[in-house]
Amino acid sequence: AYIPDTTGKPMHSWRVLILPFIDQMPMHDAYDFSQPWDSPQNMAITQHIPEVFICPSSPNHSDTHYVLITGKDTCFDGSKAIKAREISDGTSQTLFVVEARESGIHWSEPRDYDTASFTAPGDPGGLSSYHLRGFNALFGDGSVRFINESTNVQILKGLITPSGGEVIGEF
């Protein structure tokens, strides 16, 4: 989910790390990885959010709407990520990135959606979007699916774990 400094403090978000792969190489090259994300130099570089981190339906374009699912028993536990072969539930049944319409997260901030604060779908700070009745989610296999807000919370919790052994079925 992030790159930490030598003390373990989050320094750089995955969103900054993927800049070269989303046609933002000049921003990536200007970003100073020796300084924290919120240093004056890096904040000047990241003041404009790349459109890919904003939901097209959103009236708010200041914070990111796309966050990793992080925390204990997820694919991204802080600075530690698991390998694809460790996702025994299957990559098509494991959530990576979800919409959070009011994340309050600057796009370059190394912070995401921690499962410790899990709430029911549709909660504005959690799994939610500006779309009616649901949110988009990126799965480990690269597919994006629309998840209805009425989806059972236990199913969502099962989709968050990479190796929980849950039988999800259709949702």
C-alpha cells in the first residue's frame, strides 16, 4: 500500500508509484522519493490530481476516490503485500481497490481504506461512490465490477480476505 521510511512511517503511496504506468512520467520524475509525500516540494508537484484517481461522476475533485483495501488479512497490510500465488481464494474473488466517495485522502498520501474501520456499503467514507446504489471495485485479476450497496456485509468481508476460504458465489 505504501513505501515506508526507515522507522516504518508511510512515505509514498502506491498511487505515486504507478504514475509511470498511467502516462504521468513527468510527475513521477519530478517527485522526490527522498522526501515524505507531504514535503513542500512534493506537495507542489502533486497539487493537481491525475484524473484517473477521480470518479468521473464526482463533483469533488480534491481527494482520491480510489483506495486500496488494507489491514490485517488483506492483500496489503501496510508496507507488506502478498504474492499473487498466496491469494488462495482466487484473484477474481479478492478485492484490491474500491471507491470511497469521501475518502478525505489526498491522492499522493500513503493512506487507504483500513478494514479496521469497515462500515456497511454506502457509508460515504467507506465503500461508496457517486453512482446510484453501489460502487466500483477492482479485483486482483484486474477486472472491475460494480458492487451493489445491498450486498451482504459478510460477502464483502469475504471478498476482502485473500485466503479466508469463504465460498462467495454470485453477488
